[in-house]
Amino acid sequence: MIFGRLWMIDRLTRIARGTTVLAFVVSPLLVSCRSAPEPPSGQALYLRHCASCHGESGDGNGSLTASLRRPPSDLRLIAKRRGGRFDESYVMQIIDGRRPVAEHGTREMPVWGAVFEIEHQRKGYPGYTSLLHSRSLTDYLGSIQRN
């Protein structure tokens, strides 16, 4: 009987030590997950990178409009210009630079995919982050469409 109790106490002590070690190893990982910065919203990206040309509301009336060779388009009308359909793939390709836009002539609009990659070069996964930013921006543009 006493031997059985000693065995049980020894077993519980080992479990407690293992749990303590596990908590010690896992807790920094949990803290680092919680402290990771939130990615910027599509609206924040838009205001930072697009509003100076396309306007805060997307109407094509930004503060730099007068200095551009061609007026920026009204981004609220993308779907209307494409037969009522907001083509997310098409918009993402324009944002990240994979699809040239004739209205941009010699590409006045920056290739945002490259800009996003450069901004995140030292943070790890710059290509993936660039894609996420382009996606967020596309989602935001989809949300401001008018008929």
C-alpha cells in the first residue's frame, strides 16, 4: 500500500515537472503570437498609397491629380465600367503590376506589388505580404463600388 502511494506521488511529480517544462517552452510562443502587429486594413493601405491620386473617396480627385498627365480614374466605378462585375483578379493584377493599364501610359502608377515587397523585405515573406496587401486593397476597392 505504501509502495503504491509512493509510486503515485512519483508519477504525479513527473507529470507536474513535464507540465511546467511544457508551459515554459510554449508560453513565449503564445506571447509572440499575440504581440504580432495587425496587418493594415485595405482602407488604410488605400489612404496611404492611392488617395493622393485617386482621392480619399476613390473619385479620381486626389491632391496630385493636377500634376499627372492623365487624370486618375474613379475607382468607385470599376465594376460599372466592366459590365457590372467587379473582377477581383483583374484589379489585383493592376495593383501588383502584372497587368499594364493603357491609361497609365508609361506606368505613372507605381507597381504596388514591388513597393509592398520592398517595404517588407527585412520582415520575412515579402512576396506573401505583398500579395496580402494587394488582396486587402482589392477587397477595399470592391467595398466602395457604385452602380
